[in-house]
Amino acid sequence: MGHSDESSVPFLTDLENEYTAIGKSHRSTLDNPRATKCSQKQTCFWISCIVVVTLLTNTATYLTTHQPLRNLDQVCAKHTSQTWSPILDNIDVEYETIRFNGSLFTNTIYREEPSPEVDEAWFNLGTKYKAIIIPPEDAPKAGISLDHFRVDEKDGGPGYPAIVEVMHQLHCLNLLRQGLYYNSEYYHNLGEGPFKNEEYILKAHINHCLDTVRQSLMCSADTGAHPFLWAKSGDRVHLYPDFNRDHKCKNFDDIRQFAEEHQAPWREDGQLNVQPKDGEVILPAIP
């Protein structure tokens, strides 16, 4: 069998034609400055696109992983809240370091013997603030259902009255203080607020507040550690826990101010002259 001419082999012929075409195209490009310039522009364009995309990606990554502390505080506050609150959207919730006064004998105004000055100090914490009004459109995300009580414009609405939780917790702590065995006589004689009620109602109120504070403390579950110090007590030396420790706390004053400024325009005692409307849910007993 005779040796075949390579040019007669289809595969080799196709490759040769392709290389020839590429060579001609390359020479054509080199011989055409305009085509060369256009190709360079396209290359620069795509390189620029890659650089821009890379910069944007890196910037986005940096912003999401290195947020300012205040933004992280907001994220933390929202993440640790079960439901939405207007406070989270209207003030910058920030965490600040505060050293607790855990001294056994160094009093603050909140520990003093009952007096008008002490009561005013507790009042100024917001223990008697009236409800704020949650707009109807925000009610679902605040965990408020259509079964809850709603007010019209004449009573500060339209919307749903709601007590800011920390204000209720402070009210409860204050009532526990007032009900202490060495304070209760003063407040019974004063006969104001919860102490106007019959004894069984007052007792139920105090027990409600006791358990509210218990649940709140267990919910927040502070994981800080109290070390011990040697301390003199008379002629003896004792080990005593160091309760004067730093804590990371929300900016309470801003939260309190929001609650104060957004109180419903009700009477000073917080009471409303209203009756259930047709169709409103009425529970068979106090929950």
C-alpha cells in the first residue's frame, strides 16, 4: 500500500487551514492599528470591571464584619428582644459599662428609710409612667393581637396601649421595697397606690411583682462572677464577696426618657373612663 499524502488526510487539512486562518487574522490585527486599539480598550474595560467588583466585595465584607460598636449594640438589642418595640426603632440602644454599688452598708437614695424624697427618686425612675400607644400597623410585630384593648384618637390612639416592660419591672421592685416589714407600716398609713386596696389584693399584687422580678432575673441570667475579698468586721476578718463589679448595661436614661415622652394623654392615675365595645374580647377572670 502506497504512502498517503498528508494533505489528503481531512483532520490534518482542517488543522492546517485553522492555523492559517489564525495567522492571517493575527497579521490583519497587527496591520490594523484601529483593531489593536479597540482590543486594548476591551481588555482595559474588563480589567476595570474585575477591580471594581473586587473592591465592592471587599468593602461589603469589611462593613458586615467590622460594624461600628453602636450598630453592634443595636443588633444585639434587637436579637435579644422577643418582639419588636418602638424603642428599638426610635432611639440608639447602646451598651455602657457601669459599676454596680453592691456595698452592704453604703446606701443610695433607693435604700433609704421611707420618705417623700425616697418616693420621688423611685418615681423618677418611671415606676408610675402611663402606657405608650402602639400604632395598629405595628401591633403584630409587637406581639399584639386583635384581642387586645385598643383606644381611639380621644384617648391617644388609634392604637394599642402597652406598658414598657422595664417600667413595670421597676414598679414591681418598688412595691417589694414598700412591702418590706420595716417599710410596710409607713405605706399602709400613707394609703396610696396599691396600699388603698384590700389586704388580699395587696398581697396578690406583691406576690405577682415578686414572681415578675424572679422571672426577669432568670431571663437575663447575668453570668458575671463575684470574687472574694478579706474585710474587717469589728475585731474579726471575714471573706466577703466583691459585689462592686462592672456590668455592660443598656442606656437606661434614654429608654426611660422615651417612655416618659410617649405616655398616653390619660389622667395622672393612668385610669381611663372606657367600657368594652361590642365584639371586644372579655376574659372570664383576671389572668
